[in-house]
Amino acid sequence: MPDLAIIGGTGLTRLSGLEIARREVVQTPYGEPSGPLTHGVLFGREVVFLARHGYGHTIPPHQVNYRANLWALKRTGITRLLAVAAVGGITPDYAPAGLAFPDQIIDYTWSRAHTYFEGDLTHVTHVDFTQPYCEELRALLIQAAKDAGIEACPRGTYGATQGPRLETAAEIDRLERDGCDMVGMTGMPEAALARELELCYATCAVVANRAAGRGTAQITMRDIETHLTEGMAKVGELLRHLVQRL
């Protein structure tokens, strides 16, 4: 039985090196996940893969069914969940095509179904979210990056915005004042839902661009795609070393 699942974000709708065994369509109490779960073997280890935005990259960040995705993955028996996500770099260390493993997150999203604890409850549940990411998995990611010879930011604060539009320069100024190092659109409620399900969850952020007002030119999809291609190649090497350490 696999104990690791990988959620692929923008730029990672297929997992290179995955020997696919089967695809599983899962029905959940929360609706349809982003797609079938892909079961397979990655560098000798059983894993489950799911493309967050669908395998055709057709689901925007604010319409991802985060609850269904995580419920379906939890149902397979996995205990560790690695989320790969494209972000914009706010502070100087978070350069395009670079990797980062955030240790904190600030939620700026709204109207997303963000908890499993609702409806016909017998009691109110509060989940400790002081440290939103699993330190055990983060430590493995940091060491795997060192093993692979990949420079990566070992920590940082992820600002989760609503999307699907990119942010204004003034919004990025606010995020930086709040302490954010990077900005993305899928970090929440995914991280909080993983905590509610008691999953060991961490994020590998791939910097796709300088955030608004931080670069020298207009943000273009061509540049984003170029940086993601380079960054996802690093993710592939990172995963090779990560699975050896699990």
C-alpha cells in the first residue's frame, strides 16, 4: 500500500518517471475530485498521483474541489502528501525556476469550502494550525534537495490568494508587509484540510515568475512556462532522492 501521494499543480499534470499501474475513479461525499487517482511506482516506490487542476489543466484555482481531492487520497491509505505548486516570488531569494519549501502560510482566499467540520456535528472541533506544514516531510525535502545538488529555499511564508487573476503590485506590497515570501493560489484550503485529515503535508513551491511589481517587465505566460519547465525538471530530481529517503 502506498504511503505517499503527490498533488501536481500548474506545470505538473503528468509525473515523469511514474510507472502507471492503474487509474482509480473515486466518488466522495464532497463531489468529484479533479480527476482519477493514478496509482503507480516512482523510482521503486508505490505512490498515488493527482493533477490538482485536472489532467488537461482545465480547473482554475478557485474551483478546485479541495475537499474531494484530499478525501479521495486519504481513502487510499496514504499518510504523507506532497503538494507541488507554482508560485510568484516576492522577496529576492525566491527567483524564477527556483524551489522553496514553505513553513508558514497566510490565507487571503474567500468563499472556498475550507473544512470537513460542518453540517450535523455532535461537537465543535478546533484543529491546531500553528505549524501548517509537516516538519518531518519538510526535513526530508530539504535533505533530498541537498542530495540532488539543488539549491532551494528551506523555508518561507506562502501567501494564498483567490485567483484566477494575478495580483496587482499594491497587493504584492501588502503581502510583503504581512511577511509573505511567495504568492500562490492553491495553498489554502489544501493545507488546512490535510491537517484536519491528519495527513503529513508539505509543499514544494516552484517559482514561476517574479510577483507583480518585483520584476523588470510585464508578467507573460511564455516566461512562466519557461521557468516552470526548468523548475519542474528540478522537481523530478528532487522526487528521485525524496523517495529514497522515505
